[in-house]
Amino acid sequence: MSYADRIRKQLEASSVVVYMKGTPIFPQCGFSAALVHELQKLNVEFTGVDVLPDPNLRQAIKEFSSWPTLPQLYVKGEFIGGSDIVREMAQTGELQQVLTEKGVAYS
């Protein structure tokens, strides 16, 4: 199975996916921690995918999204953005709007 196919399967298996350095419980970079924090503030259930153990996956997700940095947030298979974008979206209410439009529960 190609990395792109593996990524598609991961995105199909969960409504909200974060490709990140580390895990939601133990992020390994400040940007990953910040993105996780924004989702946790909204009580969004999500799957964290740690890219650190697999450099090929780390490169593949960057190619898949055409986005050069991590973390990366996907909602219902759609790439939303990285840490700074997600933080800005949360502050303006745009993130909550995307979650509502996609049918993802939050509070």
C-alpha cells in the first residue's frame, strides 16, 4: 500500500485527524502542542498520527497536502491548515464554523 493510500485510509477512519510530531498526550513540538490545545479547548474528538517514527510518512503527508510543515489538521478528509492557521481560525470562530458545516461535534 502506498503512503498516499495509507493516508487516505487514515482520513476515512476518523472525522478529525492531526498529523503531528508526537502524540496528543505527549506532543514533541510546540506547534503540534498548540494545535492539539485548540482542539482540546473545543472538546473535539480527534486522531493524532505521530509522524516522527516514520520519515517516509512525514514526507508523504507534506506531499499529500502540498503543505510543507507539520502539524496538519484534516476535518472529514479536507486539509484545514497548520498550527498558526488553526489558532487564527479558532479565534475568529471560523474553525467552529468548519466543524459545524462538516458535522463534527464540539463544545
